[in-house]
Amino acid sequence: MKDIINDWIKTYLIGPMEDTQADDEGRGWRNRLRPELEKRRDDNNNPIYIFDPTLEEQSKVGMNPREFHKKATSWLTSGHIDKFKEGANLIWKGKNYLEKTEDDGKAKLIHIMGDIDYVLKSHFLIAKMDKGDKPCGTFMEAGIALEHNIPIYVIQTMLLEEYPFSFKQAVFASGGEFFQNENKLLEFIDEKYNLKIKD
């Protein structure tokens, strides 16, 4: 936890996962952007810490996003609301458990962060959605970011007027912006957050 909650710059990559035009669980753009972000360092030579839900979700629910969404849907249709609620809490709030230490059998508390934690611990969010994607949690994350003045930077894939009105409000009111492509976004965050590319 110490390395996550320290003063490193942190970002959360938000956008649809379960129902995307690319049919890739939201991995494609994140897999392209993550290595570019990982090259960057702040003034103290610290890397950016990246919260990527396509990598993190497995540790919370024990399965990949597509499997989890199928299972959660079956819980709903079969009336197992308690299981659905438990899964939702794991995604959004994470989980806590005790782990035995080698120190006289004592225990330490382990917290696996949830999506709400990722938003609140981030300096900014990066969002991407394509025409035909069905985002849902993305809008909730944007609302949380807006409430806490965490800028949302959007890699634009559609005309501005094609984005939902409330989402655009959240982006601009959070201090965020829309960018024509990933390179424009990277140039912007390099300048704004004084980042350098590690050779």
C-alpha cells in the first residue's frame, strides 16, 4: 500500500470493459497506452502508477471481466441478489482480509482497492470509449472524479456532440479535456505534470 498512496503521480484508466465494439474487454487501448505512460518520470524520477481495471479486477473477483459479468448476470436472473451485491461491493469497494505474518503468528490487514479507491487515489483519470460501446461504471467514476475535482482526460474517438451530455459536463467541470489522440494527451500530461521520458 505504501507505494500506492505515496506522492507518486497516479492515474486510473476508465472506460467500458464488458461491452465494447472492439470485443476486447477494454484491454486494447489500455495495453497500448500503459507502456507509454510507464516510460514517464516525475521530477524525483518516480514512475506514474497506473490503475488498470483490466488487470486489477481479477484480484478482486477471481475471474476476468467477461467471466465475471456473465456470472453476475446469471445471479441477477436467478434471483441471487445477495451474490450480485457481494460482487458489486468487491468491484467498487475492494476487499479486506487478514494475512498471518511470520511474527509470532500475528496478522496484518490487507486491503485490495476497489474502483472507488482508484478514482480517489488518482491525480487524473484517462478515459476512452468508442461509438457503440456501452459504458456504465465509467459514468459513475466520472461523477466521483467531478465531486473530488480530479481531472478527466478523454482520448476522443467521436465528435464531441456524440458523447453523453452529462459525461461532457463531468469532464469539463472536473478541469478535464478532450484530446484528438493519445499523442496529444501524452504531450499535455508531460507538460502539465512536468514529466520526462526515461531513456
